[in-house]
Amino acid sequence: MAEEDGTLEDLEAVEAGGKKKSMGMIIGIIVGLLVLGGGGYYAYITFLQEKPAEEVPVEVEKGAAEEIGEDVNLGVMFPLAPFILNLAGSEGKRFLKVTISLELSTPEVHAELKENIQKVTDSILVLLSSKSFEDVYSVQGKFKLKDEVTTRVNRFLVVGHVKDAYFSEFIIQ
């Protein structure tokens, strides 16, 4: 019986030590996974994520800054909201997404465009939706479209005019 008691106590001690080892091993694995996850996140943020574009301040002459007032940051560009529409003759299978910025002759034109933005947007939508895939797919077609947009917008302006239209996004699908 003494031998059985001794071996039973030894067996319980071994089991307790084994439980401690397995618990320590589990904690070690969890800590290791957290360290690897943190390192992976740091690497993603540091090396793989695209950095935001930095804004470069535009220098304005003192006289021009006083005339413009608070609208100094507007410059002579007027961005329009993106246009998404079906192309003509595609039976709804092809669409065009285009984002246009207008180059203004003077900063005063900005206020006039804001007043007529619904008319300008409607006119451009009608123009774009009348175009077929063949009209806008080529480079020459895009240049012609820029000229047509400029002409249409200038119809609504009295104070100044739009010098040119620029496509910042042009997607045909």
C-alpha cells in the first residue's frame, strides 16, 4: 500500500506539472500571435499603405489675394460632380463615368457658375448622354467632347468664360 500511495502522489505531481507546462505553452502561443499580428499591422501601415497626397500651397500675389478675399484657395478651377450615365445606342449595356474640372478665365466666374450649376449640369448631361461609345472611345473623340463641354458651359456665362475642360476621371464600361 505504501508503494501505491507514493506512486499515486508522484502521478498527481506529474499531472500538475504537465498542466502548468501546457498552460504556459498556450499563453506563449497567444503572446507570440499578438506580437506577429502587431508587427504585420505595423509593416502594412508603414510600407504597404498608400500615403495621402500632400497639398502644396499656391502662392498668390498680394494684390490678387486682397481682391479675391476668402476665395484664395479656389483658384481658377471649378470641379463638377461626377457624371454617370448610359451611352447612346448601347441599350443600357455601356455606361460612362466622367469627372470634369473647368478652368475659369477669372475668379469672378466661380460665383456665376454656382448660380447656374443646375443649367450647366443639365446641359452637360444631355451632351454626354447623346454620345455613343464610338464617339468618346478615341483620343480625338475625347478632345472634341472637351471642346463641346466648354462651348456649352460658356453659353450660361456673362462675366467671364471657361477656358478649357479637364477630365480627371473617364471610365467607359
